[in-house]
Amino acid sequence: MEKTKPETTLLPLCFCPVELDRGWYSVSTVPYMQLSQEITFLHTHDCCEFGICLEGAGVFLVGAKILPFQRGDCMFIAGGEPHLATSLQNTTSRWRWLYLDEARLLDREPALADLARFRGGAFRNCFSGERSGEAGLIRKMFECALAEKLPFREAKMRALLTLFSIELHRRVPPEGSCGAESGSLLSIQRIQLALNEMLSHYGEAVSMERLAASCSLSPNQFRRVFAKATGCPPQTYLNRLRIAMASSMLLRTDLTVAQIALRCGFPTLSCFNRQFRLVKGTTPRKFRSGRV
């Protein structure tokens, strides 16, 4: 009898090479439309990328980090770091992306050119459009890349990228940068189907047994692998994801707090308020009004 091969639970990791104009940059002139949909693969690039959210809101997963975004926020993702994103349910967000060869642009400053060190569980890739100096520099890089007739454009981009790298080096501890990833890429891939299940169904009752089965793991194995990959138990991760989506809804919709609680998978308003305060340190109503 022919033996059947065991079903793999690893999502494909796609390497997407980027063709850089003149060898040092590429920018999207047409906005990228980010849908709300199930993720079937992860992807990486061979160079660093910067993004600006032009419209909408949702969540980025970089490695196993949950990074909520909204209009005006900026992203930086180091080359080789796996990532994916989704918008709020039944919505579409618009992004513009810039890809840079940081090694070429910062070849005279090798220490500053090592942007790949800014990754891992402790590094936050998303910068608020209103309060972050890094976001301001990213916006200026886009302006420079899109201005085709700008004199000394490459020199200006080099200067802006140098300032951006200096800001990251200043903010991140020098030894070990942002720390090692909470788990290896293999660990993250082993639970990726569970992460996608959470991302697609965070508004519903999510069974830990069902998540473990989706990864072909026993519940105990699943908890161990999940904690290694994300640094926290599955239920804690799911609650953080739900609060991240609820935060975006509080800021970008007119739904009541009770409606948002139900849409994000919380059975009662009191449960939502308790979990929101635990994660955000304030109540949903104060968060919405800005009285944090």
C-alpha cells in the first residue's frame, strides 16, 4: 500500500525580488489596495521597504507581532522579515510603498547601513503619522522619490535615510538592537495557519482545540510552539488582536462601544472593558475621546 505523505501546515514563504530603478529605489505611483481577506502566504523582500497608509485601517503582522494601523501611519520593514496585512472586516485600505537599497545609499556609513538589525519582537515597525519623527522622515523620502526632476535626488535620499537610521539607532539599544525574535521563522510558520484563523475570525468564538488541529498539533504542543513563536499564550495573543481591531473601530467608525465589543468577539461589554483596560490602560470610551 502506498504511504500518504503527511499534510504540511507551513504556509509558503515567498521571496519577492524588487526591481529597483537605477539600482537604488522603487516607489509605487499607484496606491496598493489592501483588502480584508484570509492570508495564504507570507512574503519577504531583499531590500528594506517603507509604507504610508493613505486610507483605511487594519492590522499588520510582521513576524508574529500585531501592529494595528490607520490612515497616516507609516511602516518600515527590514529586508528578509516576513510580513502580511489585512484591513478591517469588509473594508479596503490604500497604501503606497517605497523600496530602497540601503546598503548602496549608506555605503559610506556601514554602521548606519545595517537596517536589518531593526527587527524582532521588541521593535515596533509602525510609526504614528502624528507623533513620530520617523514618520516625518518617511514622508519626506516619498516626496523625494516621487519628484523625478528634483536636483541631487539621490543625495537627498541618502541624507534622509541617514537621518532615519540615526533616529532608529538612537531609539534602539546598541547591544543586540531590539532583541532576538520571540521565536524562529520556523516556529512562526508552524502556527501561521492558527494566526490566520485568528485574524480571519477574531469576531467569533475561537476554539484553542480547533487552532491546534489546524496546525496538526496537540493542544499542549500548540501552546508550547505558540508561546515560543509569539512570546505569549494563544488566548493572550487573540485578546491583543481583538483589542487592536477594536481600537481601530473606536477611532474610525461610529459604532457604539457595545457593538464594537460584539464585533470583536467579546461576549459581554464588561468583558470587553476589562480586557481593553488590561491592554490599553484605559477604558474604550476614554480611548475614543482621546482622554487617555
